Amino acid sequence: MKGSPKMRRTTHGLRCLPYFAIILLSSIFVVACADEPAPIKGGGASSPTPATQDSNFRKLKLPLGVSLEAPKNWWVLDEHYNATIETAVEAGLNLAGVDLPAGKTVTVFRANSMPKTTYAAISVEVADSELDETALRNASSKELEEIADEIKKTLPTWLAINNFELIEFSGVRREFVNKYPALVIEYKRSGIRGPVVVLMTWFHLKDKQVRLNLSYRESEERLWKPIIEYVRQSLSVIEK
């Protein structure tokens, strides 16, 4: 067989790593360059209280049996709901029933922190999987490093399209959502009002890729970091 051992190994494992990294980057760009609220002039909005108790979160059931918990008072970014998560759920928000057509990336859920002078965000996307579960589960440390290197090299170009800069790239690691292997990608970029930390957890479920994308303004880290981590840790799959 022609071709180097490295290419044959990655083709049978993580396929062609540079190609897979490009797929990641095209999706990262959408999240990385998502609208960050500009400062709202005027006063009157009090600072939010960190949600550290389960009662401050609402469990959301998503497609494919996926669930997570999100702060009740965060604002849903949806054309049908102009309300907090709690109000939207009470009004009949049905995320579990969202259609997932083949060949399309579907944004299942998006929400931003309140008040709107602050910035932290949650989004969940579902797309066709470019990487099967077994390949990710069995990927070597070297293969994960190759993916990380490709993303680190190319990410600044994608961010520059929206006049953002890559400040720090923390790498790629493998974790698990229940029994499903996940890629975790973390980096820091410039933002409208200072650096923004982005934390992405992507895992492969059946023939789909589920992407939990979280971000917050670094200057508000004390407020949002524990909440963002709580949301990330709450991500799970309800086994039928």
C-alpha cells in the first residue's frame, strides 16, 4: 500500500487529521465569532448573583437523550421566545423534539447571561459526525496533539475574519460524557470588552456530533467560571 505509515494509521483511526481539524475549525469559527453584547449605557441593572445551588438551574432535555442544566435567569436566544430559560420552559419550550436533518448543523439551544451588560453564553449544536466514537476512544496522545497543533495554527486566521485575535490556546483533551468520548477544546480570544474564554465539549453519539459551546468574559471570571463549569459537568446522556 502506498503512503506513509502515519497517514495509514490516521486514516484508519482519526481519518486524515488535518481534514478533521479543518472541520473543527469551520464550526469553531461560528462559536468563536458569535455576537457578544456591546455595553449597554445607563444604570439600574444590578449585578447577577452566582448560581451555586441546584435550585438556580433548570434541567433541559435535548435531542438524542442529551440533557444539561442551565441558569434559570439566563436569556434564551430564540426567534420564538423572548424570555428567560425558566419562562420559556414554562411556556412550552421543547428542545428534545428539534428536528435533526442529515447534512445540516442545527443550533438546538442558545442563551446568554443576564443582565445584558455581562457576557457569558451557552450554545448546543448537533451535526453529522465527522469522527466515529471508536476512533476517538482509541486515539493516541500523539493523534490528539496533531489535532491540537492544526487548530492552534489555523484558528487565528478564522478569528481575524471578525477582527478577533487568539490570545491563548490551552489545547485539546479527551474526556467522557457518560460512556461517550468527547473532545474538549479551550482557548482565549479578544472580545468587544476584553478577552473571552471559550470552552467547547464535543462528543459523538450514534451518527451525530453534539457540541456544547460555552464562553464568558475573562474580567467576569469570578462570577461565571463556576457556573460555566457547573453547566459543563451537568452534560449527560439519558440511556434508554
